[in-house]
Amino acid sequence: MIIVQQKPLEEIFEMTKDFQKILVAGCDGCAAIIQVGGEKQAEILKMLLEMNRKLKGNDGLKVKAFSVLRQCDRQIVASSLRALVEDYDAVVSLACGVGVQTIAELYPNMPVIPANNTEFIGMHDLKEDKFYEMCRACGDCILFETGGVCPITRCAKGLLNGPCGGQAKGKCEVGGWKKDCAWVLIYNRLKERNRLDLFKKFRIPRDYRISEHPREIGGEYVLEKKVEIEEVITQWKGEAYSELMKQIKEGKFVFTGELEPVKTTSLHEVIEGAKTLKGHVVAINITDNPTAFGYMNALVPSYLIQKEAGVEAVYQMTARDRNRLALLSDVLAAGTLGIKNILVLTGDYTTVGDTPQSKPVFDLDSATFTYMLRKVIDEGVDLSGNKIENPPKMNIGIAAAPNADPLEPEILKIERKVKLGVDFIQTQCVYSVEQAKRFLEAASYLKTPILIGIAPFKSRAMMDWMIKFVPGIKVPEEVEQRLRRAREKGKEAFQEENIEIFGEIIREIRKTTNAAGIHMMAIGFEWIVPKIIERSGIIS
């Protein structure tokens, strides 16, 4: 049903203050069922309007309350209001937005005041006395494939190929880890039915023409939806276009770094950071509005570290902030600027960043973006099949969450993308060699190079924050205590212990796993990276 909630009374009083003759129209449809807009609620609102006017010394108000069977039905509304509407200055509707607009269209000269806010299409749970959004009327229902759980509605990002990296213990990062991750629910449902083949299925990018506004159904208008049953086959041959991929293919244990352009127009620190890392890493990631903070676009610093520092870039691109048109534009620009690596990311939700009021895009997710890139690189066409002159040649990386709990949905999600044609995988940070081994063993059948993420602690405060607030991060007790004891001796002792600990971790990963390399994340203290690599004793 359509879920509505009554507006604050003060807002209703303000909207009606200039009218002396008011018709309060309830609706016996959805609004009445959830006890927000039926005949009883219309009578209550009538009395409240009268009381408010009397308290303000105005006794001349004329109010009538009545109810319409369904305000969304044009004929019913017309027959119900025809004999009444001429005697009033305004109509207050307790229906949803459809009912309000139906009355307004029938009587264009009559002010129609909405008493309710239309929330969503959903389910009413009487036991919990809560309303849950269940459907966005997208026009392309895939509930059979997703175990009866709608990912468009119940996934905060509306992902067709989830889950993203923002889930821990089956909970979503959006809303403070309280709501269930839709894709973990889907995984559990399909696993119970022995249909994980449906979970692994790749779903091509949505065609938004089927849900464009305003929509019409029936009559002379027939929506022609092109149904495509597409077997995803690419021409990907695993070619090495970048120095990063060339070294991986040669069997070298590689190191990559990471730099973060911030809210500035100066790239001095980024370029100096790249110079610090040069000679120790084969490539450097440039982050793209990390954790949904609005920073400089990653394309320009990716180009400049190659030009001015002589270090290859890994251009991070999130699907959160751009639709497929903008993503394609940036990819073509990157190709022109000589970028040879792209790391495909879905992106953190906007509410976790510094501009929570912004609207997220998520036109594509990381899987459909990967699919688009393969078409661009291998076939020289965009998602619509339009030819691209001189298509860019790049290697594609994806991110992985080794800390995911449960882990299996994460592995199956990676498998889906690997089948599309992925060149390398970089993981989020781990602090336990055992956790790295667990992930590498689970993903070994995918036969794709994996770089394990390592993030040394800049300070004890950073370590405490990571342990307390980042779900899935597990710092072994021994590591935590070693760093705490070192910090008691001073800042230099803490940094030295950092170098020793993470050098040991890298050395152990190199010795006991099949990892292709290490992705070093030391934002703001890049100087520590060469020291950790040197302490590990690994010569790339």
C-alpha cells in the first residue's frame, strides 16, 4: 500500500490560515487502512482546525469533514465532490500525493492542501507498528531472482549486483549498522533454496526508460520495453597494458601505494607524496571522493603524478557520483591522458560523508561499470553499442572486502565481476595474516591476482578509532599491545614498532600465501612506506 504520514499540525495550520471555508477530504483507501487519512481522521483534523482558529480569536471558520472511497480514482472523486466543492475556498486532502493531484486536476481553480506526506510503497507491520518500504515501482521486477527481496528498494544503493563492501555481520553501513544488508538477505534466501546460481547471475545495467517520469500505462500508450536475454561474453584476453600488470604477469611481488587529493586546488602534497613512493611502488592509487567526502576529482592528480613524479597511476572511479554518461566521459579523458589502470568502486553512501544532503547516483554499480569498461576497451563501443574512435587500453582492478562477514556473498560477488574480465583485485586493509590467508584461500579458485591491503597506524588514536568504529577490522591482541607499549615510550618508538610489525606482516604474506602483492595505504605519512617495505626484506 501507499504509506503516508500526517504533516505537523503547525504546518497544516499555516497552509490553511488564509481560508475561511475549508473542506477536509479523507480517503478510505490506503490512508484509511493505516489510520492516517480516513473519515475518523478527517473529523479529528476538522476539530483541530476549529480549535486553532478559536484560540487565535477567529470564530468565522466553516469546516466540513467527509471521506471519499478512493481519491486516486478520477470518477469517484468527481462524483463525491461535485455537490460540495463550490461552497468552499480550499480542500484539505488526507490522501497520498496522487489523491491531492487528482482533486487539483479536476478543480484547477480550487487550492488543494496536502495534510499528509507521501512516504513510499510499503508494508505495515502491526506487531511492531512500523512501516517498511518494499517497492519503488521500477517497472522491471526481478523478485524471483532475488528470493523475494527487492534490491532496488531495500539496498540503500539500489545495487543490482551486490553486496557492496559496506556490510558487516549482515548489516548495512547506511543508518549506523542497524538495518539488514539486502544482499545478505538475498544470499540467505537463495542459499536455503539451493539457488545460489541466481545470486551469482550478472544483471546488465537498468534501462531507466521503463521508469521515466511521468509514466502512462494502458489506453493508446503502450510501453515498449526491449527484453534482452544477454549472455555476457567479452573479448577480454587478459592483456597487460600497464606497468603494474606487466610486473604481475612476470611473477613479481608488487607494491602499490595510495594518495588522497583533498579539498584544495593545490596538488603539491600529492606530487611530493608520489615522489616519496617512487622507486618503492610500481603504481599509486588516487582516491575518488573517499568515504563520500567531496575532494578534487582523481583524474587530474592521476595524470600529474605520472607527468611530474614519473609514477604510474591507478585511477579510482566510484559509481556513486556519476551516471554512465559521466563515467564514460571520464574514462575517455583518462585514456587521452595516458592512464593505464582503473580501480572500479561502487562508493560509500553519501550520508557517511561531509555532504550528507547530496543525492547519490548509482546508475551503475561496480559490476555493471566493469561490464561497460570491458565493452569500451575490448570492443570499442559504449553500453549502447555506439562506436568509440581509438578506444583506450587499460587494465581494470576491483576492490574486495576480506573482512566481510559473512564472507561467502563477498566471494560470489567477486566471482561475478571476475567473469566479466578483471585484471587485478585490491583488498581493504587487514591486520591479521590469518585473515588474509582465509580470504586468499576462499578466492583462490578465481585465479585472479590479489593485492592485500595494508594500512599502518599513523597514531594510537587512529588505531583506537579503527578498532572501535570500522566493522570487520580485527587487530590481533599481540599487535595492539605491542603498539600501545611502544607509544608509552614516545612517538618515535610507536613509528618504529609500526615499521617492524607491518614489515613482519608483509614478509609472512609473501612467504606463506599466493598474494600477488601488497597495496600500501598510508595517507598523509607516505614516508613510512619505503621503510616498511625495506624492513620486510622483499625486493620487488
